[in-house]
Amino acid sequence: MKHDHPIGLTLAEGARRSCDIGILEALAAAEAEAARFEAMDLLPGRQDTHRGMLKSGAYFEAEYQRCQLLDDLRRRLQRGDLVATARERPTGPRIEVAAEAWQYLCPHFADDTARDGLGAVVLFQVRVAEAAPAQVILAQDAMPPAITLHADPKPVYSLSTLRAWYMLRRSSWPATELPPSEADDLAAASQHFGVRVSRDPFRAIRREMAPAAWKKSGPRKPPK
């Protein structure tokens, strides 16, 4: 079915109205904490390193919760709890997006688009609305067993999701374990996304984000 005018909510509005309240509260708290540190940076006087680390931690937590919110929204679209319409071209007609399509697409809050596993935009001006009870039942009946059982799909691979994943890997790495090598990180990224992650873009992200101890060549030494 085609629609003449945009309907429903933006992706961000739909997430705020329908997604897990715990994720929304954690995101709001992290964003408020990051804003507090930004305000402190405007005060006169020398900035201390500890405060800078806390601010970085707050920004990382906000980004992590944003990824969690995005995953929750995508699961609700897959299950048919939310229904979506979009344009296949920026000025094209509005169409309904099948629930099963979200197994392969990732919504993006910033520009209300949906992208494929390579990061290419395939849907524009996405709008969502809560499904009527009858629609939810029909959508769930049409899903393959893996989706009906609410099994988590493999994450959609893009440079932005790769960066978010690497931030989480870096921050959660146990202090008592040997630092991973570039090959270790690349293998872990490929396993996480279920695709062969390209070495060059991954190497650029690692060069920017990895701690100094992870970049050292030669045998790894246990942490002191």
C-alpha cells in the first residue's frame, strides 16, 4: 500500500515512546552527565585529567545506550510491534516496510534512514507507528521461527557500528588479561558481526581508538 503523505513518528520519537524505559532512562542520565562535564569545562582554571576521563566515560555510556536503544527499536520493528513506512528515494512515494525486512536493515536516528549491511542508505524518511493488535498477530505469524522466538539477529555491520563495538571492547577489556593484538581484534570483530571485516577501515579505527599498550609490537606482556 502507498501513502501520499508522511505518517507516524520519527525514529527517535518512536523509540522514546515505545522502547525499553530502562534504556531511555540510562541514556538520559548519561547525556545529562556528559552535559554537566561540558559545562564544567567552560569554567576558568586548569582542567584536571581525572575530570576529562569521567567526561569521556559519560560520552561512551551515552553512545552505548544509544546503540542499545537502536537495537531495541529494530527488534520491535522485526516483531511487528511497530510498523514503518518509508521512501525508497528521497522524493519517491511512501511505502510500507515489511517487518521481516528489518532483519537486514538498520535504522538511523540522525537522518531517519535505514541502511543495509554495507552502510548504504536504502530507505529515506522512515516513520513508525504502533501496530494495531491484529497487525501484530499477522506480522508474527508471517515471521520465520527464528524471528518469532525473538532470537537476536547478527548485528548489522557498518563503520559506525564497528566503532561503537570497538569502544565497548576497549572499555570492557579485563585489566588482568594480556592486551589483544590487531589480529585478535580483527578476528573478534568478524566473529561479532558475522562477516569478514575489511582490514583497512578496521585498522584505521584501531589506530585511532586502541590504548597504547595494545599497539605495541612483539610478544604481549601481562599487565602489572
